[in-house]
Amino acid sequence: MKKGKQTAKQIILQAKNTSVKFGAFFAVKDFSFMVREGELHFLIGPNGAGKTTFLDLVCGKTRESEGSLILKEKHDLSKLKEFEIVRKGVGRKFQAPSVFGNLTVWENLELSMKQDKRLSHILRAKPNQEKDAEIKEMLALIGLSEQKDEQARLLSHGQKQWLEMGMVMMQKPSLLMLDEPIAGMTEEEEEKTGELLLKMKEKCAIIVVEHDMEFVRKYSEKVTVMHEGQLLCEGTMDDIQGNERVMEVYLGRKGDTADASTPAARSVV
């Protein structure tokens, strides 16, 4: 019996020839990008390459000057306000953790749940098993079940990062965007974060902006390199490492001398 054709995964985000211009300066220029459901996609490049500006564009903080940005093949993000983009399924976590320090881990997750946020509804809301089960599932996913009754301010830096990832995931996004999630972490915390990302991608597509190339090498499925606001190259980490243009950008132009022991060199090679 012949096996049926594998169904193509849905395109969660597609940018086509997108540009962001501030005066005469292009922060993003003619940039095209795609991420599909269940994909863990890393976005890398030198400082000033346009990575964070692109994330700002997706969440509505910045607007494109040209091009298009479509969510789940039907929502034109240029026509939506920031809160509407969140409601359509885009979640974002910034580099520094932002949690409610005086609330417990459980309360942080409970407050972040996708639910009716009107005050009248919150005041009338009653505990229910379904909601509790969702929170317990998230606690297990982010590895904080034992800390559920601790105030968030008492957590370690890594634990705060995981809690905030869990808080964004409680909104049930189709797309999660993370900006340097392992900054300031210990090696053990970095490894736990990588494993967490692999689990979370089963629930939504993930875009990660990251400078730690060892982390990218270990956990990436697909990598996009930006340079001066444009697409430089895209593929697996092996493809990226073998691309001469990437080496030129990180190490200098052909013919220039570059010490392979420098941080810039070690970040890619």
C-alpha cells in the first residue's frame, strides 16, 4: 500500500521584499523570510544587521515602508495594531526577563492565560480544573513545578527567563519570537533552554535572535543570516558555515587578515 503524500506544514509568517526606512537609512531592506509551523528558526547576523527591527516589524512596533508581512497566510500585519497582532497569535519575549516579582510563579502564569481580560469577568471568575491543568502542564514544561508557590523575584536569572517564556506560551501563540534568550545564563541553564525550545516548537513556530553560535549550532534547524538589513544567506548551520560571503561579513573582506582565534571568528567557524 502506497503511503500518502506528506502534507506541507502551514506557513506561519511570510515576509516578502519588506523594507523599513528611517529617513534615508534602511534598517531592513528588501528582506524576504518564511517560517512554518513547528519550525525552530534562528535569525543571526552582526550588530546592526536589522534582526531586532524585523521582530519589531512583526509585532507592530515598527511599520514597513515597502513589502508585505502575512501571518498564517491570511492576516496582513500592516493593517493590525499591536494588541490585535497578539490576539492573532504572535508572542514576543525580550532579552531581559519581565515577570511580576511579588507574585508567585503560579500567579504569573495564571495572569498570563489566554482569557477574557475584562475586569468584570476576572472578578466573577471561579477556579476550574481545566485552567489549573493548563498551568500545571506549563509548569512541567518550563521545569518550575517545585517553585510554583515561590515569588518570582526569588528565582534565578535562568528560571525567570523560563517563567516568562511560559507566560507568553500561556497565550497559545502560533508564533513565538525570542531575543537572545540565553544571555546571562550558565552553561547548564543554556542547555535546559535549548531543550525547552525543542519542546515548545511542538506547540508553535519559533524565531530566535541569537549571537551565541555554539547554541545556534546545537539547536538550530534553519538559520537566516542578515547583514545591513538584507538577507545574506539561509539554510542549515552547515550551509552557513560553508558560505564564503558569511565569512567575509564576520571576518573581513577577502584578502584581509583575520585571526581565527578572535571572538568573531569563533562565533561562526
